[in-house]
Amino acid sequence: GGRLFTGLGRRRGSASGSSSFTRRMQALRLQGIREVPSTFVDAKDHWPLWRGTYSLEHVGTDPSSCVKHFRLSFSKSYSECQALFERAVESGDPSNFNAVLATEPNHLGALLALSNVKRHLGDLAESQDLLQRAVFSLQSSFPVTFSPWRGNCRIDFSDSDNAIIYKILFKHCLDLSRRGCSATALNIARILLSLDEDDPAGISLAVDNFAIRAGEYQWLLDFIQFRCPHALQPNFAYARPLAKLFLYKSRKADAEEKAAHIYCLARAILLYPEIVQYLNDKGSFATNVPLTALINSGQLQKHISHNRSISQLSKIHVERNYDLYRSPQICDWFKEALRVLSERQQIVEGNLMDSTVRAWLKVDCARTRLEAFDGGENYYRHLDHSDFSDSNQAIQEENDMEADNRADIPDVAAPAPVLPAASNTWLRKFLRNAVEYPPVHFVVSMFFDV
């Protein structure tokens, strides 16, 4: 975990004051813990005390690698409360989660589900408070032997009891990012990636956004090159040239280096032109008329693959980053890259191939996409675009929603939204999606090497 945690610092906020810290220490001492474990959030005075009804247990250490393995273990009272929680989910009435929290104030599933409901109703302050309670409750269960900052701790996602850990930390990452805490979000994302290198949480679909916003360009490039087994994901194909261009800008390097990075961006566009099209449809390039003219010229349409997995990952990337691409600097880089593509196309059609074009033609982008995303099945259809969005979204009934191409939930229109009737089956589905967490099985197997 050396490269993964390079430059990672541990921060403790002081906003909660010494009283919150004292209350937390008192709660931890009830479990016999004398040392403060890794801290993600500090306690607030209005939160209930930690009852110790679950704990993260050390189940073994690999003697060859010194990697520690952990699993979440629940008390009998918590397990009994879990049955009440399952009935609350099936009822389709979010108010029933209050009864769960009255019985078990630190119930992770109820806190997370109610936070999700509050956010979709527009009550962002309450949603954030519930999510932070869930994070605090989770971190209170950590033993002192659990030191995720060192990168040598693993939690098996395939154990169903552990899945809630990934969902809470995933939501916490995105909440931090929405509040402008990109560096902290990146740190938590690094922890998630270290807990299971297969990334069942799917946080790698957002880690590039955190790194670019935090200015961690070199870390992102090192991660893609050395640590990431999914480097051909659309988000990394675009993140790599963007990180290089931002580094070039900070170093004020020569024009040749910039041209190489523009070629890298042009190649990413050729691999995944869907992203440029979706960004244009989203209005990210609206202020740059020459760029939109190049996009609307139709030269990218012939390269779009219509692969469902690529389409899903591209839409998630655009939902996460569309405001980032509005930067005038990035728009100018895209304009230069599209002009490179246009010139390349003219040379190929005229059969006037120089050495640069020959090098480009060695990489068959269509074949690369086919090898990286085999078959037409959408392996990522369970991922919801709204989970990666920074916008506030309302709960709305799903009408004729395709299984492989889920429609985005529109923004809140009414000033005072209310929950629909509990009898609607789609609301039960929404509540279950808030707590169930199928793993993300990435099928990308090749590295994007430029």
C-alpha cells in the first residue's frame, strides 16, 4: 500500500470541541479500548452514545505479507433488531426506520437508508447528520489493531455482514466531495481501495475526480500506472491525459510535451467518444462555440461502440465530472484534441500516412474496446447515476424504466417534497437499493499505455 497511501495524512477536526472527544473516549472505554483508533468523523453532542452492539474483529494475519483480515460481528440484540429493520424495508414506509433507531440507535442499515431518503427529499443537513452518525458508529467498532491508513488491512466484501462497511464509506466519500472536501474524500477512497483491491464498492469510478480536484495529479498518474487493474475504464482513459496536462501547466513545460499530452487526450476521445457526446449534451462545453461545432460535426459518431457497459460507465463519469469539464482550460484542450483527430482522419482518407499516423493506427480502438468490454451485456446496470451525482435529486416513481439503461431521477422541482404512499412497490425497491450492495465486478483487463 505504499504508493496508494503516499502523502496520506490523518486529520482530526476540532469543530466538535473537546466535549465530543471526551464523550467518544468514554464510549470507547466501555469496550475496554484505551487508544483512539482511526478517526473519520468526530462525535456530536446530540448523538446517542455508542452501545458496542457490533465490532470489527481481527480474524487473522497473513504471515507472509503481514496483511490483517477483519470482519464485522454483531451482538444478539443487534441481530434481533435486524429483523425489525428488514420489516421496515419491506413496508415501504421510511418512517418505520425511526422505530429501528429507537431500539438500536447505532443501526448501520437504518441510519444509511434514512440518510438516503432525507437527501432525496432535499433535507441535506439531516441526511448528512445521519450519514455521519453511521460513519461514527462504524469507526467506534474499530479495534486498535485496525489501521487502514497503513494499507495492510483487508475486509472481505463477499461476507454479507461486511458489505455495509463499503456502502457507508462510499457514501461518505461522495458526501465529502459534495462539500468541497476533495482531499479528504480521496483519502477515504484510498482506504476503500486498500480494503479490497477488486474495488467492489466501485469507488474507482470517482477517485479520479477526487484526485484532480485535490490537485493530486502525480498520485493519480502513479495509481493508474502501477496500482489500478482497471486502467481502461473510460474515466481513467480521460483522467490520465488531463492529469498530465495539469502537471504540464504547473511546470510550464515545453510545447512538445504539451503536444504529446494532447495526443493522449485525442486517443482517449477516440476510445470513448461517448463521453464527449454526453458532456456536450449535458452542456459542459456550451460556452465554447468552436468546440461544440467540432463535436456536432459528426466525426465522432462513427466511433461510438453502443456497448452497454461502456455507455453505463461513460454516463457515470459524465454525471460525476460534467461541471469539472466546464473549465475554459479543459475546453481548450478538448478543442485541440478534436482538431488532431480531424487532421488524422483527413490524412487517413487521403492515404498520406506519416510516422505519427502509423503509430496511431497500430492501436485499433474498436478492437481495444472489444477486448476490454467483452460482450454486449451491461455488467454495471446496478450502479445508479444518482449515487455519483453532486446534485440534489428527488424520489420519483419509475415509469417504464429499462433494466439495462436506468433513467436518471430528475432534480427536485417542488419546494416542499413529500413521500408518496407507502403502498407503491417502487418505494420498497428504492429503500432496498439503499441498503443492498451488489459488488462491482470490473471486466476491464487491459492497461491504457501511451
